[in-house]
Amino acid sequence: MSKPVVLVTGANGEIGRTLLQRMHTDGRYRVVTVDLTPLPEKYRGFCLETYAGNIMDRYLLDQIAAHHEIEVVFHLAALLSTRGERDPELAHQVNVEGTLHLLRMAQNQSARLGRPVRFIFPSSIAVYGMPSVDEKKKVGRVREQDWNVPITMYGCNKLYCEHLGRYFTQYFRQLSALSSAARLDFRSLRFPGLISAETVPTGGTSDFGPEMLHAAAQGQPYECFVGPDAKIPFMAMPDAVTALVHLLEADRSKLTETVYNVSSFSESAGQIADRVRASFPGAQISFKPDAVRSKIVDSWPEDMDDSRARADWGWKPAYDVERAFAEYLIPTIRKRYGARSA
Ligand code: AKB
């Protein structure tokens, strides 16, 4: 039997590159990608076909679907939270209309194949909105169904698209009694802030963690846009990709929901700075909080309750904070920039 074809949108982004690497190593899928910018040569070599284009281009998506029997979609393309506040209308177009185009394409493909296309959608901690820092501290870990009152366009977009995915999976064309075999199979993860040793994110508000680390490794000063007490959960990129792949491969009958929190460790900006300084003693990290970006981070919970993911499909991060820094972030980043350290 030939290997299933997987479509990855936003493949040239942070998560995308690590996912391509992982799927190449696994060797169980044939990968087709679409991204606004062409993939570097190394990643192109991992793919059956790569398309440089916009997910807003319905014609391009139809072309891709016509040429490949897509059985899985990882829809990673998105405009993140800070970028989304700079251009909320564009964020809505990309994050909501773009997702709708992909869902429509995957739905048509499910009907054509006669079996549900698996649609994996990374959602975010940004779907939550804590009303105050006091409440955030008091609440600690949030469950999926609580505090769903985001304060960013990106958070609103992600929350709505989770609902769209659930709708397409369970109710699409319910008046015409479409069989569930012809509907898609949407599965979503709510990620915390992600930290990769390979790439620096752009346009997000959890970016202070990775930015601090990458600046120190390159010997550059870093001015952090949130205060040292700002605290949210984070996850090392390899765990994020593991979560995506495990959710894809989870037995449908085990899934009690379409949306799952996944979490790993919670650290304040000050704690991350201390860890970075311990590895790069020359690191020049200062704090100059930006009022709006700080407010966004303060609206995100300190931690996410991921017990549902653990119970349903065996989620368990491989990296706690010690291991993430000692075994993944610091050694990989040193290799990347050739940096010297303690
Ligand atoms: C962002 O900062 O916007 C993203 C996210 C938390 O989803 N990294």
C-alpha cells in the first residue's frame, strides 16, 4: 500500500520545518507543502511536492487537491497574535477565511475518498482570556472549556476555527444527512508558547522566551517586552511536533473531544532569563515592558490542564524545563550559532 499523502500549510514556519524533518525521519508519509515563501533546499528534499503560494488562493488549493490524494492536512499557516493586532483584518482573512478554504478542500477530499481526511489544527493558549493577573494566579491551570474569552484577534480566530472544525466533523450538511464517512476528521491542539532551537518565531507574543535565548546565543543584547514576573506555559518544539503526530495517529474511537490542551512547563520571563544567563554568562537581558504586549501575556493562563489529552491519547511531554534547556535548547543552539558558554 502506498504511503498516505500529507498536506502541510505554513510548512516554512517554526513548527513546519521541525514537522517536515520528523516526517522525513519517520518515513511513513509523502509530504506536499504550501507556504508563501519557497522552502529551503534541505526541506524541499523531504517533500513529494512543494508549492509557493497563498492559502487564500482557492484555485491553488483545488489544484493541489486535484493532483494529490490528500489524506491528512496539517494546517499550520497563521498570522500570530502580535502581528494580528497590527493588522486585525488581515489576521481574520488568513486565520479564518484561509482555514475555511482548507476545511472546504479537506471536506471535498473526504467525500471523494469516501473516508474522513484527518485535519490537524494547532490552536493556542491565546483562546483564553484571564480577566486579571490576580485571577490568573488564583486559577493556575485552566481546562479547555473555561475562560474562552480571548482579547486578541488571533485568539478569537483560533477559537472560532476550533468550532468550525468541530462543525465540519459532526454537522456539515446535516440537513442532507451526509454520512459521517464523507465528513472530515478535525483534531486540534491548544499549544502554549513554543521554543525552538532552530528558528526564531515572528509576530507572536510568547516570542520573548525564544528571542531571549537566541539573542544570548548570538552575543546580542535583548530587551524583553514583558516584565520578569510575566508567566505562561511553554513547550520545546520537538514535543510540539510529537503532540501533532500523536494526535494524528490517535484512534478516533478514543477521542472524546475535538480540542485538547497540551502543556509542558510554566516559567516566568525572569526565570527564563536566569536559565539563559546560566548557560550564556555574558547574556545582556533587560526588561522594558510594552503595555499592550504585557497585557496580552497577562491574559493568557499560567498553565493549561492537559489531563484530557493524557487520558484520551496518551499525551506526555518528553521535555520538562530542565531537560528542555539541558538536552535540547542549549546544545542545539550552541551548535547552530557556534556560541561559547559556561
Ligand atoms: C503567539 O505568541 O501568538 C503564539 C501563540 C501563543 O499561539 N506563539
